[in-house]
Amino acid sequence: MAESDSRSAGSIDVGNRYDPLEALGILAGALFWGWLLFRWLNDWFGGLFVPQSQPFLSPSLFEFFPALAFAVEFAPALASGVWLTVLLTIVGIALGFPIAIVLAGARVYGRATRWVALGYIELVRGTPLLAQLFVLYYGLGLSSFIRELPGVGTVGVIPEQAVWIAMIGFTINSAAYQAEYLRGAIESVDPGQLQAARAIGLSQVDGIRYVVLPQALRYAIPGWTNELVYLIKYSSLAAFITVPELFNRASSIASENFRYLALFSLAGLFYLALVLTATNLMSRLEDRVAIPGLGTSEGR
Amino acid sequence: MSDPLLSVRDLRKSFGEEEVLRGIDFEMDRQDVQVLMGPSGSGKSTLLRCVNRLSEPDDGTITVDGEDTAAMDDDDLRREVGMVFQTFNLFAHLTARKNVSLGLRRVRGFAKSEAEDRAGEELERVGLADQADSYPAELSGGQQQRVGIARALAMDPKLLLFDEPTSALDPELIGEVLAVMRELADGGMTMLVVTHEMGFAREAATDLLFLDEGRILERGPPTQLFESPEHERTATFLRRLTDLEAGQHG
Ligand SMILES: Nc1ncnc2c1ncn2[C@@H]1O[C@H](COP(=O)(O)OP(=O)(O)O)[C@@H](O)[C@H]1O
Ligand SMILES: [Mg+2]
């Protein structure tokens, strides 16, 4: 769908101007993600550069600034939690997406299926995510089933069963929310265009596929940004079904050294960095796929 | 004697309690240009939409080139009967060229490059060769409507339906669209046109149909309807149009 070349949307082309603040942001982002990637590689391969969860540099180097020394000491242990936070977010969004397309399509164009989709969406949106995770984890015998699958939790980077259940839970949950964003976006595409598609002989399905969806997906980007931000933060609920994601890691370390405030502040900074990355990437995406002459959602 | 290209027999259509079309009968020969006029809400759009079956008729028979449209596949019917809309309805995310080539690729099965070449030719035909890579929002209303016409033409239709193609346009942009339509008419295209443009009706129409309350109240060559209408309602409606046009241009 990103077939448009790099024509600017309006006559003012802000994109190419050098912006020192933006450059700083990109640099900070690159450092943060570079560091994370190194940490993950290091820990996955059993301590490639330094022992797992140990800092690359000794915290004692930073004794002159205790807060920094603290961060250097505990950030590595949190980094492995960040991996699960990112994994749960991306899996929830990515697997929820195709389901959301089907649900939104059924909501807008379906007859009997409309009510099935509506039921699913309202059930998921009307109940707490934590309750959904508990039902999946404790209620359905899913845990023992997944635990028995070959490789789960024992081979290399294949995560343990709680993580699988969290991924299933976030997929189910995110599908419902994404479906609602998508439905709104589909409904904002002028129905005359689908008629025009059918008037040149396209089937309803092809009209939706080639005409409605490419536009609706663009209009849904602000909704997706919201959804990403929510998922990043709500993935912390996986802590309550024992998934050692970022929040879980922070609280279990704090329960040993009692430095709750400092650890949760540090975890908060990680969440903030993830959210800023997500919003930044999404706004770039939005600019990139903007339809020439129509501008982005900012201009609307 | 050859069959008519389009034949509509006792066409009826209701929305709920409201009977919008109450038994429509007419025929079109090849190369006919018939203009359909009538008050707002009289069922003109519904009639056109029944012809290409964007709306399903409740009763009656419509044949195109001798084939009953009820028995045709939608895509076959719509390749034969093109439609141009009042609000253009261009695909907003596609360039003019891709607006025209989409149907060629997805309905007529052209390869990509073939479809785009053909789309370029159709755009040239409506005077927009230089705007092929513009997006709809970058075009004027008149240019958008010409892309809409090119999009319909690309399917090689036997019959083109126009639903008030100029009524959403600023007055200064109407002329360029009418000129393209006039050219098509001169080139032998069969056209069923809902419009209140008197000039176009007078000069291009072979027949004028006056639709009122779901029936064709009166029909005939434009001069006859303009100069000596049989029904008072036709006379009143056309007089009001003439006054309006005089007001606009004067
Ligand atoms: N899809 C529809 N559902 C319900 N009523 C409709 C629909 N389409 C048209 N109508 C009604 O049918 C009547 C004729 O409409 P239309 O064919 O659009 O008239 P015209 O094009 O002559 O102005 C109007 O009263 C309109 O409200
Ligand atoms: Mg109408």
C-alpha cells in the first residue's frame, strides 16, 4: 500500500529540514535500542560478553552519581523483562491484527456475523484484561496443555507456558480493540468509493480489499498508536500470571533489596522509552503513507 | 431490425413503504443519448442504479444487448454498463492512472503494464494525460470527474450511465466535463444521462425523458419537450430550470 513516492503532502516540506532536537531523539533511541539488543544477545547466549544480568561496565565507576550507579547495576536485570514486554506487545498487535480485520469487516458488512463479532468485541472490552488472563491461565487447562508441548520453557529461547498464555491473552484482547479502531476507520471511508468499485465490476470483497482497506488502514494509524501505548503498559498485567516481564522483574528485585521507589522509577523510564519509540515510529509511518493532497490526521 | 441496446420493462422498486419506481418502460438504441430529468426525489438515481443492478429491482425486466440482466453475473453486467457519479467517487488513495487501471487489472485481467498504458490512453482521451500521476485530492472537481469518466470508459462499456455528473461542480468547471461528454456522444457512445443542463440536453440528446413520482410522465425529442410539453408539470419544471439557468448565467 505504500506505493506513493516521497512526494510531500503539502507545499511546505518540513521533513527534510535539519532539526537538532529530532537528531538528539534519534541518537538517544539508537543508544537505547542498541544497548537493549546487546543485552538480549548477551543473555540469550548464556553470557556472550558478560555474565547474564551483569552490567557491561562496573557500577562502581559511577559512584560519584549514586542514581546512575544504581541504574547501571539494575538495568541489565530489567532488560530481560523488557524483552518480554516488547514480545507481548508486538505479538498482541501483530496476531490481533488479522483477527481484527475479520471482526471489523463482519461488524461493518456482515449480517449474522455482525452479531457474533459484536458479541466478541463487547465481551472482551467489557471485562478486565487481568480477569481474562486469569481465566486463560488457571481456568481452562491451557497451562498444563502448553506445558506438555515439546520444547516449551526448556529449549533455548522458547519461552515458558505462562508467556504463551499471555501472548494468547493479549492477542484475543488486542483483536477486539483493534477491531473497533478499524471499524471506525472503515466507516470513515466514503461509501461512494465502494459503490464505484462495484460499478466497474469488482466484487464487494475486492472492493473492500483494494479500495476501502488501503484507506481505512491509514486512517486507523492514530488508533493503533493508542493501542500500542496501552499494550506496552498493560502487558505489565502478565506479571500476575508469573510472566517475568519488566514490571515483574522490577518488583521481584525490589522484594529482595527493598529499593521499591528506585526500581519502579527505573522501570518507569523503560516504559517511557518504549512508549516514545512507539509513538515516534507510528507518526513516521503516518507521514510516510499519507495520501498526497489529503495530509495526515494532524491536518484533519 | 436490431434489438434495442437497453430495454426496461415495467421496472418497479420500493424502499420500505415508499414506491420509488412505479412501472418504468423505455428503450435505448445504440448511439442514443437519452437525458433523464425530473424533480429531486423522483427516482432518477434509483432508476440508473437498477440498470447496473447496484440496486436490485423489485419487479420488471431489464435487458442489455438482448441479455436479461437478472441472469447476468454482476461483473459481466458492469463491464457492459459503466457509471459516472455525481460526487465522482474516485479512489482517494490512488493516482488518476491507478483509478483507471484498477478495473482493468482486477476485472478485465490485464497485466500491470498493459493496464497502466491503457489507463494513460483513457486519460488522454479526457484531456488529462499530464495529470496521470496526480491524486484525486490534488485535482479540481472538473478534472476528478473526467478521471471518473475515463475510469468508466476503460471497461469498454456498451452503455454509460451518468448521474448528475456536473451538479457537484463549480459553474466554471462544468464546461470541461460537458465537452468530454459531448465528444463521447459524437463518437457514438450510448449514454443515459441524468442532468439538468439544458444546453447539453438540447444539443446532444436524442430523447428527453421526464420522470415524475416514479413514472415517465413524458418523453420525446428535446425540442418538443422544451417547446410544447403535453403536461403542465413538465412545463412548470422545465420553465423553472430555464429561469434558474438564466439567473446563473445572467
Ligand atoms: N437506499 C435507499 N434507501 C431508502 N430510500 C432510498 C434509498 N435510495 C433512494 N431512496 C429514496 O428514494 C427516493 C428517490 O431517490 P433518488 O432515486 O435518489 O431520487 P433522485 O435521484 O431523482 O433525486 C427518495 O425519496 C429517496 O429518499
Ligand atoms: Mg439523484
